[in-house]
Amino acid sequence: MPTLFDPVRAGDLQLANRIVMAPLTRNRSPRAVPQDISATYYAQRASAGLLITEATAISHQGQGYADVPGLYAQDQLQGWKRVTDAVHANGGKIVTQLWHVGRVSHNELQPDGGAPVAPSAIVAKTKTVLIHDGVPTFVETSMPRALALDELPGIVDDYRRAAQAAVHQAGFDGVEIHGANGYLLDQFLKTGSNQRSDAYGGSIENRARLLLEVTRAVAEAAGAGRTGIRLSPVTPANDASDADPQPLFEYVLRQLATLGLAYVHIIEGATGGPREIPERPFDYAALKAAYRDAGGQGAWMVNNGYDKVLAEKALAEGADLVAFGKPFISNPDLVRRLREDAPLNAWDKNTFYGGGAKGFIDYPALA
């Protein structure tokens, strides 16, 4: 039986162990540019088999929170190159998460103060973060406008450009498409946010169209074996909901199976919350079977509330990779601590979002 500390292959990526650092938004990139402390932060955690960066906007339109990084300007790519160089110098592997927030944004964060975009003009009942005078503040999201049909090829192109720049300019080992947590691609998938009547709304096939077009474009730009995708079938995060998620996501996974992706990253239950939601039951074993039965060879990554015991159980049941989130914030040497069954540092929620080095790069490693 594999352990967390055994090597594994995910597409073209040979990983030293099966422990993944999940993407964690930290709001420390003013003007969307990663700073030198971000290079330190990721390099400190390079013992993970794979690092997935904080979600990173593919365009200015894709921004939804203050001081989150981007991949659409040269200084942003240069900032990320310092990060990837530092991680590689410490022997790590790192991919960036490609992000378009869709309706989970605020006018203040959009080009020329415009409305956020979405599949349909339905406001998200959630909040985003603005930072004024260094102080993060949670505010209600703004009313979005529905994307016109002729705008969608441009969205696909933005993903393609960001993926190509990430790998060929910023030095990432690959990319992960953020198709989860109620952001743009998830908004198109789910009936709670997609009320379109054109080729991108209505049927499962239509609602999945944009995600699949984006995935094909990204796989072409970055290499399929360097492309992963993150999905969250039943999370209520950011006002996400679907009337019947099981057939929707089994269809999506059967289509993804043909693309030769490096991995599929599944959030089980509510993101950062309960692993099971009684009012939203979901069969993850059937989801994985749909992917494998359709020929999917990518590594299967599980995520949400894992500790060592639960992670080893998941590997025994057929998972290939296990993502850990908040424990990596306060434990830069989490891999060693798990291996040695050492106690974990507690995290400080007050420093999760925004700020500087405190609560970011000052958590101690084991002696």
C-alpha cells in the first residue's frame, strides 16, 4: 500500500511524495505582483510533492479580491519567476492555479470600475475582500452582467495566454485550472448561477462547454501532462449550487478523461468545511469510476479536512495525492512533521488575508 511519502507520477510531473500544498489565497501581492516574501513562503514549503499556488488571475477582469496575484502583466510574471526559481532551488515542484472569479468580484477591482461578468446577471450571495490603508475588509459582491456569446472565445484565449506565460515565462512546472468554489467556470456548470438559453446554458452538455473549451486550450498551451483541474461538485462556497450535481460532474469527468491531464483535484464536501453535506449527497467513488472507466489516467487528488490518518486511508482506497490546506500555512515543514508524527503549529486566522511577513513566513520549522 502506498504511503504519503512514496513518490508518484502525475502526468509529466514526477513528484517526490504524495503530499500536495493546496492553493491558499493570502492577499499579499499589491498591484497583483508577487513579492519577494512570496518566494520565501513557497520555498519554505518546497518539501511537498507538489505546491499549488494561491489562485492567480488570468486577466484584470478575472480579479475578485484585493492584492491577489495575476498572470497578465510582465511584472507579475517576473515576480512569479522569482518564486519558481526559489522553489526549484529547494528541490520542489510548483504549478499555478489559473483563476477567473466571474461574478465573485467588486466594481472597485474591475477594469474602469465596470461590472463583474458571469454566465447570467445573478448576484453572488457572498463577500469579497478590499484592502484600504492596509486593512482588509469583507464587502458584498457587486451585481454582475451576463457575458455575451461573442465574449466567450476571448475568455478561452485569456486562459490560453496565461497558461503559456506561466510555463514558458514564469517557470512553473505546470498549471491547475480553477473550476471550483463558485468561480467563473463553476458558475457556468451549475444551475444556480447559469440561466442562459444559448449554447452555454440549459443542458449538462451546454453548461460544461466553457470548462471543456478552456481545458483543451490550456492543455494545448501548457501541455496536457502539465495540466490539472480542480472541481468542487457540492460545495456551497460563493453561493454555488446545482440541482443535480452527480450526472453533471460524471459527464464532466468522462469528457476530461480523454484529454490526458496530469491530475484531477476534487474538493469533497464544503470547501474548508464539512466533508459530507447531508442535504447535498454525492458519490465520489462513482465520480472517480466514471473518469477511470472513460480512460482517464491522471492522478486522483483528494482535498478537504485531511489529516495523516484520513490521508493514508484515502491512499489505501485508491487516491494518488492528498492536498493539505491550512496546516501548510503554519507548518512550512509539514511533510517532515507528518513523517515524524510531530505536533503541528497552530495557525493565526488574523493573518490569513493581507499583511506582510507576520503569519506568512515567520512560522517556525522543527529544529
